[in-house]
Amino acid sequence: MIFTFLENFVLAFLLSLTHCFFMCGAVVFLLSKNTNKIQIYVYNFFRILIYVILGLIAFSIGSFFTSVFLQSLLYFLIGIFCVLIGIALIVRGKLLAFFENNFLYTKIISLFNSIMRFKAKSVIIGCANGLFPCGLVYFFIAKTMLAKNINEALIIIMSFALATLPAMIFTSFLPKYLEKIRYLQNFFYSLIVIDGIYFCYLALRLSKNV
């Protein structure tokens, strides 16, 4: 369990330094201008809560794949999905736009200005941010579908959620450091592709037992 947490936490942390900051940093900047630090933590709490709920839903769906055939099929489909997500993050363009719907993202961001007048803005924005179309969220939620039990599913999704906190809290300090590691982002994204290939390999091994 400790290895599972560290494996997913480190991967999520590396990915968050580029992707999470550049995709959701605008949300934090907007919120920080209109509220205090406590509300930033409230926002992050509800963002993480949505991730956990989505992860548990995904785990519940995955738990229906009980036979060896269905498990091998699930591993294969998620493997292919992860490979496509990783490639999309690397090449960007239309493939990434397919997974991360820019129209939906823009609409949600545009709504935030009107939400700022509500007292519960941090709660609303946190929940909305958790539902952003995001390749990294898709990747880690997909991994929870393969979890052997609910504890492992929680560890996977919580390790991802907690690993995104530094990028989402220290947004004002990160830009000058991010440029130094941005050239490594494609290497980080390639780890998602490797994970996907590994899931396909596991699917092949399982299929031999059908």
C-alpha cells in the first residue's frame, strides 16, 4: 500500500507541476484575488472531494468486472485509454482537445466571474474544478477501476489529489521554477503511456487464463 501511494504520488506530483498549474492556475489566481487563504484551502478540499467521489464511482464500476475475461478486457481498454491520454498530452492538438474539451473548459471559467459574488464561491468553484475535463484526472480515475479493493482505490485517487496541492496552492511562486522543468513534461507524460502499455500487458497475461 505504501508503494502504491508513493508510486502514484510521485507521478502525480511531477505531472501536476506542468499540466495542473497551466490548466487550473487561472482558477486559483482568480479566486485568490477575491478571497482569503482559508477559502483557497476550502476550494482545494472540495476539489479533492470531487476527485475522491469520482474515483469511488470508477472503482464501483470496475468491481462489476469479476470474471477473468472481463478483467482482461477492462485492463486492455484502460491500457489503450491511458496510451491515448499520454500521447494526447504529448502531441496536443485535436487529440488533446478531444479529451480536454476546451469549449466546456472556457464556459466553466467564464461562469466563475459571476460566481465570485456568492459566499460559498470556494465550495462551488472547488466542486466545478473537480469536474474539469482533464487528461490527468481521467488517467488516475481509470487506474482506480483496476484497484483490487476500496482501500487501494482510495490510495490511488488520494495520492493523486494530494500531489496536486503544491501546484494549486503555491501558484504565485511556481512560474519562475516551472520554466526550468517544462522541457521535461513530455518525459512525465510518456510515463502515462508506459503505464498504459503495462496494463495491456497485464490484460494479455490474464487472457491466457480464460
